[in-house]
Amino acid sequence: MTVYIRVIGSIDLIKLQSTLDLLTDWASKWQLQLSVDKCFILNLGKLQCDVALHIDRNRLPVVQIRRDSGLTVCSDLAPAVHIDQIVAKAHQRANNILRCFVSRDLQSLTRDFTTYVRPYLKQGIDHIEQVQKRFSKRLRGLSNYTYENRLKLLNLTSLELRRLRNDLAWCYRIVFGLTVVGYKNRNGRLS
């Protein structure tokens, strides 16, 4: 469970502590154990909350980075840490493909890479593109070629070009009325 509150003044902190107390009482009433060791305070934005909040007399630690609902969230909401983790996983998967498959057939390895590794994200494109660069360089016989030549030999495109093509396809659909773009007005109709 996640509890969020916008803190403007001390009243908001009192409300938050009251909510935590009510949660503790509710769990006690229903004989449920709260995992207090998994609870924390993550300040978002410039205002830092240094007030001691607690659950069942256990002070909650203030953290700068935490994983929540599958995302790594930083106090400044920058995506860099999350992207670095994604890139590290992608490198691991690419390495596993090269290590685990006996076949050295370039088409099979490339198909495995595009299926299991190649992400489609806008943020951190240089880091993510680096995974594809490194993977293609490690394929037998391709290490001396430039990245562009390796892509041609493998019949692949850069992630940047893939994104550009997708953007152009959407622009075409919008310009020629092949997709509905608009917003709902007060009557609930698409304008």
C-alpha cells in the first residue's frame, strides 16, 4: 500500500501521521501484521520533510531512492536510475543469448536479440542504443565493422530510426484523418 500526501504545512504532516495511526489501528483490529521494515518516506520535490513519522512506534526512514510498483523512483523524479537498471538487465539478457545458445547463426541470434532484449523507450536512448551496439559488435565476424555497417549486415535499424519511423507513421495517420485525435468537450463529445 502506498500513501501519498502533498505537504504544504505542519497540518499536512499531522494528517499524514493520523492516517498512519488509523492504518495501524485497522491492522491491529483485523489481526494483520504490517511490514514496517518495508515502509519509508520518500520526499518528492524541493521541500524536504524532516519530521519523524512513525508506524506503531517505529520511526520511518527517509530515503532518496526506492523501488515502488516496478519503478525505481528518485526524490527528484529523474528517470536516470531506472533507465540504468533497465540497461543493465538488457546487457545481462544479451550476454545470456551469446552465452547460452550453441548456434552462431547471425539471423537466429539477431531474432533472439530483437525478441528478448531490444526495448522501445524514448528516455536514455544513448544508453539503450549502447546495448544493441555492444551486442552486434560481439557477434562473430562483426567486431571490426562500424555500428552502421553492422546494422546493415544484420538488417536492423537503430532504435532512434525505429522511433522516428513510428512518429512519422503517426503523423501520416493524423494528417490524413486515419486516426482520431482530439479532446472531449463539456458535453463529452470528441472535438
